[in-house]
Amino acid sequence: MNLPLRIAIDGPAASGKSTLAERLAKALGYLYFDTGVMYRAVTWAALQRGYAVEDADKLTELAANLDIDVRPPSTDDGRKYDVLVNGEDVTWAIRTPEVDANVSIVAAHPGVRAALTDKQRAIGRRGKVVMVGRDIGTVVMPDAELKIYLDASPEERARRRYQERLARGEQADYAQILAAVRARDRLDKGREVAPLRAADDAVILNSDGLSIGEVFEEALRLVKAMDC
Ligand code: CDP
């Protein structure tokens, strides 16, 4: 049986993409690559430097020059990987509500997207990869052998994000998280360049009411059903 070499998983915030991709990659022995980390890293760096997130020129230059590295986890604190920006560990710093609130503005700049898309395509070309994001099936790897668009209702997604924050010992407010999820959906789906949408040839999975295990089984069935 020939497995799909490249698997693209797209979908809105907190739809369960990362968890699904990580499990699939592990089961298949593929690289798991979460492109959201790159947009978050640029956002974090811009906030650190006091740049206005609306400043397209500054943000584009930053995205082109920033050294973003993802490595196996160095600490056993619940992280799946280390994220380093110019050598600094920002694994948790890129997950704050402040980064959440600004990342979709940063990700809408065409210059930022061009710089990061180049880096993502280089990783995709090596194959044996499960890549996660918003535009993987449509823009980054339009020739991926399997494309999955993972959806869920805003309420279900906000509930998951809320539980994640509590599990990390952070404070969380469900209503605020729901509003933030909705705002990010609006920006991601409405932007001009590479908006969030399912590729025409993507399989759409809705994870409302499904456990992580059930979504994983369904995705694995799709992988095994492929004959490429
Ligand atoms: O984990 P979550 O789904 O909340 O978000 P993420 O995958 O870490 O992505 C954060 C943000 O980066 C998204 O809301 C998008 O604005 C942007 N992004 C993007 O535009 N294109 C991608 N391929 C990945 C992320």
C-alpha cells in the first residue's frame, strides 16, 4: 500500500488540528509541522520589539529575517516541542492571549505570508510530512496527496481552548475565549491573501461531539484508503 506522502490539515482555531496531526504523524512515522507556530513567533517578536502589528513593511522584514526553529522538547512541562526565536525559548510565550489577539492581523500581511510560505514549502518538499495550518491545502501544498479540513462549532472550539488554559494552570474566561475565537475566524476567513477555506479536493471532517480518538480513527481510515 502506498501511503500519502504529504498530508495537509487545515481548519479554524482550536478545531483539534494540532492534536490530530501529531497523532497521525506519530502513527505514520512522518514529520509533524505546525505552521501556526511561525505566525505566532513573528507576532510575539513584533510585540516584544514594540512594532505596530499593522505595520506591513516592518512585519514583512521581521518575518523574512527571524530565525524560527522547532525542535524536540527539552523540558517535560507538557510541551510537544520547543519553539526557539533567535535562540530564545518562546514555546509558551507564543500561546498567550495577547499573541492570540494579534496573530491574525500579522498573518494577513501578504509579505509576512510570502516569507513564511517559502519556508513551509521547503519543508513540504521533503515529503513524509503532516502539515497543519489555514492555507496548507490551498496555497502551501496544493499538490498534497491528502487534504483534511477539520471543523467544529465556535462553542465547542472555545470550550476546548478554555479547558487547555485551565489544564495549564492559567486563568480563563469562556465568554472572552469564545469572542476571541469568533474574531480570529472572521479575520482568517475574510483576508485577501490565502483566506481560511477548504480546498476543493479536501475531505471535510466535523469534530463536534467526537473524541480525539474518533477523529484520529477517521483520519487514519482516509490515509489507508488512499491509493497514490
Ligand atoms: O492553534 P490555533 O488553531 O489557535 O492557531 P494556530 O494554528 O496556532 O494559528 C494561529 C494564527 O496564525 C491563525 O489564527 C492564523 O491567523 C495564522 N495562520 C495562518 O494564517 N496560516 C497558517 N498556515 C497557520 C496559521
